[in-house]
Amino acid sequence: MPNLLIRNAAELATVAGPDAARAGAAQGQVELIPDGAVYCEGERIVAAGPTDEVLAMHPQSAQAETVLDARGRAVIPGLVDCHAHPVFAGDRSDEYAERLRGTPYMEILKRGGGILKSVRHTRAASHAELLAGLRERLDRALAQGTTTLEAKSGYGLDESTERKMLEVIRAANAGADRHPIDLVPTLLFAHAVPQGSSADEVVKAAVEATPRLAPLAEYVDVFCERGIFDIAQSRKVLEAGQAAGLKVKAHAEELCLLGGAKLVADLGGTSADHLCFTDDATIAAMRQAGTVAVFLPGTPFVLRMAYSDARRWIAGGVAVACATDLNPNCYCESLPFVFTLSVYEMKMTPAEALVAITINAATALDRAHEIGSLAAGKLADMAILRGPSYLHLGYHLGGNPVQAVVKRGRVVSGGL
Ligand code: NIG
Ligand code: FE
């Protein structure tokens, strides 16, 4: 079994603690070990702690096949991107320019642009073209520390294209040249309403297709928003997903407060995402249901809108995760950039932001027992930063703060 030792890291940010979401004060606590080491056998971590202790307990580790001297560098858990739309074809930079001139996102969508433009290109693209585009985006995400990523369908709005997208996601993780990033597939059939069609028609098609598409997915999702799918329509989509064995997520309260997050909590869903608008009742419902709040600050950044009120959610005892929302509107593969926005724009502490893109993001994918922190028995997924502290995720701007990435015990990007 190949083994790997990372030793003498200036700082080991283990994010140790329960394999569960960290809420309230616990969101802001991360264990930092100076002169740290991680010893891995095969895909798993055997020990994480001070270098002298790891070497004393596991003397064989000093002769590991791969020994990385991480002097002057920080080691953190592999980052978890728990909300992304990485499969799409076509280019929307023209709409970016138009939005910069003042045209609102919803106006572009209503005249057949936005999501609907991506749908036209994605319908026309072959499996191979979509897979190539996905792999390029995954390469960029990996280089910036992402080791697990959620991947939604949603640029089909018909059964055959939604199936094609989910098959592309599956193919990226299959075979000898599988991508190192583990993907978590989500069915997002109800993502928009094509021109000439109605929301009810899309909901009907989504509900009918869900049992056939569910074997390719782990979650169901819906764009619950005024002018897209209302609460009753969203409920139908999500309940059809649950009936087919899928766990529940939703795009909720992105552009206004409609009640989508409360719906997710009522259904016992895993996460409600966006949440740029909220009220006390929603926060209480999510806390009671144990639903994770996923913030996607790249989207209000590009739309020049209000950010989620992170301080209010954390004070309300809801576990907060942050993700990229990678899509052709918010074209961002970088969790370090999300960390930066979380700290500067949403006023999260750096420790809260680290928890948000590691263990809490893992919880938003029901994988906190496998990933999201550095502890014996978990998958050996790690990022080695160029700088000596995890703070470099947000402190060192405009480049890539990640020096090397280890996935399942192997160096898969960069190096020392
Ligand atoms: O999360 N809000 C809905 N869906 C995506 C945007 C997708 C797109 O514009 O292509 C989001 O922001
Ligand atoms: Fe999204």
C-alpha cells in the first residue's frame, strides 16, 4: 500500500472535532498545530498531529514512499465545493458585459438569455464536448485546493439533456483516467422555464422524469424564486426527488424572500443555498431541522447585490457552508476567492470561513464522516499552501495560494 508523509508543516489546520456541522461558536474554532505532520496509508489518514509525535507513534512513516517537507507552509483539509454547476457549453461573456452596462440578470433570462442560452448550447453539445469542458474546470478547481465538488445538471430542462449531463458527471469519475476530484451529482431539472413553456409544464416533466434520472444522482434541487418556480411548484419537484430516494437541496432566497429555505427545512433537506434574504422564522426552522445554510458570495459579487447576512445566521445557530456556485454567470472555480469574499464581504472570521469550505461543506454533502477535516480514518485529502498559515487563503490575493494538492493519499496537483 503506497504511503505518504507530510512533515514539519509550519501550521497544520486540522479542523478537528465532531464529524458533523459546526454551528454557532463552534463554527469559529479550528485546531492549529505548529510543526505538524500527516501520515497516510493508501487512501486514508493514519495520524495527524505534531511532527515529533507522529514520527514517534509511526516510525515507519519516515520511510514512506512519498515524504513532503512542508517547512514554511500550511496544510489544510482538501476543500469541499458543495454547490457548483460545472457542466455547460457555450460562452456568456457577452452577457457579463451587458450586465456591467446595467441590464439585470432576470431581464437577460426573460428574453431567452442567461440559463436559457446555456441550455441551447448544452443541448447541442456532445457528451465528449461536455466532458472536456468539465474536466478543464475541474483541473482549475483542483489546482486551487478543491478535492470534492458537487455537480448539478440543469442546462437541459428536458429529460435527454439532463440525462446527458448526469452521465457526463458520472463519466468524469469513472475509468482509468478518472478525475481526482470526487463529484457528487445533483439533479436540477427544474432550473428555468423555456420560452413558450410554463413553469407547471417544466414541473410536470421534472416530476415524471425524476424516477428515471434518480439512479444517476444523489440530490434533487430546484430554482425556487419569484418568476421561476414558486413554493408549491418547488415542493412538487423536491417531493418527487425524495420519493425517488434523493436528498434535498434548493436554490432559495437568492433574489427575494419567498420561503424556499423554510420548505427545505420542512422536508428535512440537507441544505438551502444562496439565502441572500431571510427572516428569524426561517433561521429557526433551519436550525431545528439541522439544514446547512450554503452561501455563494461569488453570485452577489457578480450581480452587485446584497450578500447573505452571515453574522445573523451564525448567531442564529445555523451551520454555514460557503461554495463557488461555479456556473456561466458566476464563472469561478476558486474556493480561496470564496474564502476572501466570505471574510471581507460577509464579515466571517477566517476560522469560520475555513470551517465553511471544509467540514460544513462536507456536511452539506452528507460526507462529514469521510472528508472535511484531518483525522485518522478519513480520506487523505489535503491542500498544502504556499504560505505558513491557513490565513493565506484570503490574505494572498489575486493568485493561487495553493502549492500542492493531495487526493486520496496521492499528490495530484502541484508539488513541493
Ligand atoms: O445558482 N440561480 C440559479 N442558478 C444559478 C445560475 C445559473 C446560471 O445563470 O447559469 C445560480 O446562481
Ligand atoms: Fe447555483
